[in-house]
Amino acid sequence: MGIVNGLVLIVLGALCVPALVAQKSPNAKALLDKLVPSQGIFGFVMFIWGIWVIIQCILNLGWLGVAFPLGLIYWITILVDAVLSLLGGAILGWGLIQKNILAKASDSVKEKAEQSFAKVVAFQPKIGIAAIIFGIWVIISSIILI
């Protein structure tokens, strides 16, 4: 994981809640406005990254037994980071996901994906805030656990 991963998670969270970030800092709003054109690509990459890391967490369940308390904390941190990356990436990259992944899917799969997306978008501000907070935790934990 590391500091870079925590920073990326903070950016992902900030892009998920631009209205809240803009209220707190006008400088942050200007920076987020520059990122908006590329947020679809960023979201799509984070969506794929989240899937990849979740698979890696499942394949590396052995971490839970290594140095028990720290291994467990590390594994849970990676898993939560991956889930937030997956959800936030799905929100930001939905257009590209529809265009590149769902275009070849059947109608029933497309319908289920639309329903799932509608459920996730309802939690967009909460996912964004959680990603920002957890990004800070990832940075802190990477410093502490190293």
C-alpha cells in the first residue's frame, strides 16, 4: 500500500464529494475543476484496481495469520481500501464502464448493473467522505506499520 495509495484514495473521495470540498476551500474547487475532464478515466482505473486488489486479498488470506494483530489490521486496511476504490471508481467511471464493459453484456446484466449503480450513487457523499478519511488512515498506517 503506502502513502501514494492513501493520496489517491483522498483524491477519489474528493472527486466523489466536490460540493462538500468546494464549500471548505475555494482553492480545492479550482483543483477539482481541473480534474473533472479526466475523472471518468480515473474512476475506471480505480474500479479495475479495486477489483484486482479484492481478488488479491482473497488469494492472500494467509496474511491474517502472519504477526496476528498487525497482519489482520494490514489485511483489513487493504480490503477496505479496495472496496472504497471499487465503489468510488464505479461512481466516477460509470460512463466508461457502460461503454467498455456493459456494452457487450446481455440486457438482464445491463439492467442489474443499472440497479446496482443507482443504489451505489445514493451513497456517493458517504463513500467520498469515507474514502478521504480512510485515505488518511492508509497514509498513517503505512508510516506506522513500516
